[in-house]
Amino acid sequence: MKELLTYVAQNLVEHPEQVTVTQTEYDGQTVLELRVAPEDTGKVIGRQGRIAREIRTLIRSVAQRTGKRVTVEIVD
């Protein structure tokens, strides 16, 4: 899922080389922290958070198929 999130984010931003995803395990849940260039943050979040919501939905649906709980956090 880390690779999927990286792929999606790199295709949304103008500076794909600055996309990093950090994976952390916490209480049986995986947390994926997405970091992008400051000027690309709006492109990953979208208007009223629509793109961020869709990214989270996509990652959750893939995680559900593997039986895992995953959360995506967009970090400034």
C-alpha cells in the first residue's frame, strides 16, 4: 500500500521526486504519512479535501482486501 500511495501522489504533484511515504505500525493499525513539497500540498488535498478523501478511500479499500487497517495522514 505504501507503493500505491507513492504512485498516486507522484502522479498528482509537480515535484514527484519530493514525495515520501513513511509507514508506521500503531495498535494493530498501519499509518501512512504522506509528505510532498509545500507548493504541492493543495494538489494532494484538493478543493474541500476531495482528493485527500478519495486517496484515503482507495487505500482503505485495498487494505480491506488484505485484512489490514490503514490510515493515510497528509503531513505538512
